[in-house]
Amino acid sequence: MSTVSQDQRFVDPLEGRGLSLFVVSAVGGFTSLVVVGSRTSSRLQARNFRVDDSLMLCGLVLYLADVVFACFGAMSGLGTRNADLNETMMAEAIKWLMIWMLVYVAALCLVKTSICVTILRIAATMPRLRAAVYLIMGLTIATFITMFTGILLLCRPVEANWDQNLILEGRGECSPVYSMLGLSYTSTASTIVTDLACAVLPAAILWRTQMKLSTKIMVATFLSFGSF
């Protein structure tokens, strides 16, 4: 049974996994802001800002919003034992988690689509590789639609995900556990396939180019960052 005051809204002090979640999210957001910000600045200065840059920038905006959601989720109780939370904190933590998941799948779709568009431009004379990239892009978008819709439909209304009173009063219902497991397996399988593709395709493109081996490795490594 929780001994936390019912008036408390945030975990104080933030420690353990909750603190780790907060710090890792903040560091990831700052790093992404610096890297994508530098890329965007250089492209604008060179007057070479293209579709893939726009997609990456939009992905960054959503990711930074997700960082904020993760931090609020950690402060509300994500990563903290239920015994150290009150009902309001647990509901808020689940709410932030739901919002985080929805924005995350959208950000991931934009980033991977941006990488695919970049590879398409590089592989302009490689029809087979371009076909593979289009396939990966289609899989990425299809996964986004499936995951986004699936998350929204886990409980009806959506508020029932964090407001258990709706379930108890018969004003809401949630899908069985296997529905969530199905979404998780779908997301995991798609992520593995697209991550591997984003890592392997750049190397395949550079294989026949007239570059020094060291240059090929450096460029392939840079392009393969999408797999992370």
C-alpha cells in the first residue's frame, strides 16, 4: 500500500530508474539537437536544403517533444515503484507514457524515411537498391500507421488507459493483453528489419564506388547511423 500523500504530484526526490530515464532522455535530446541543428545549418548555408533534411528536422522536433514527455513521465512516476506513488501519480505516469509512445512512432517514421530518401538520392543509378529502399520505406510507414492506430485503440476511450474508474464504472474497455503483445512484436520485428537495412544498404551502395577504403568505411558508418 502506498504511503505517499494524495496531494503529491511529482516524485521527490527523483532517483533510481526514474532519474536514469530523465538524464538519458535529456542527454539524448541535447545530442540530437546539436547534431541535427548543425546539419540543418550547414545545408541552409550551402543552399542545399532538401526533402530528407525537412523530414529529419521534423523528426527532431517530435523527438524533442518526446524528451519533454519522458522527463514529465519520470517526474510523475515512470521508473519508480508503485509503492512510492499515489493514484494520481500513477495515472499521470501512464498518460505521459501513452503520449510518448504515440509521438515516438511518428518521430521514428520521419527519421527513417529521411534516411531512405537520402539513400535514394545516392543510389540514383542502382534500380535494385532503390527498389529495396522503397520497400523499407513502405514497411516503415506501414508500421507507423499500425502502431499509431493500435496504441490509440488499446483502450476505448483513450482515457481508460490511465483512468481505471472508467473501466470500473463500465464506461470504458481495454483490449486483452495479447493485443499489446501483438503490437510489441510487430514493432520489434519491423525495427530489426529496418535498422539492419539502414545499416547494410549504405555499405552496398558504396561497394562499387571509386573511393579509398578508409573513405568508404567512414561514409558508410555515417550513413548507417540510422540503424541506431
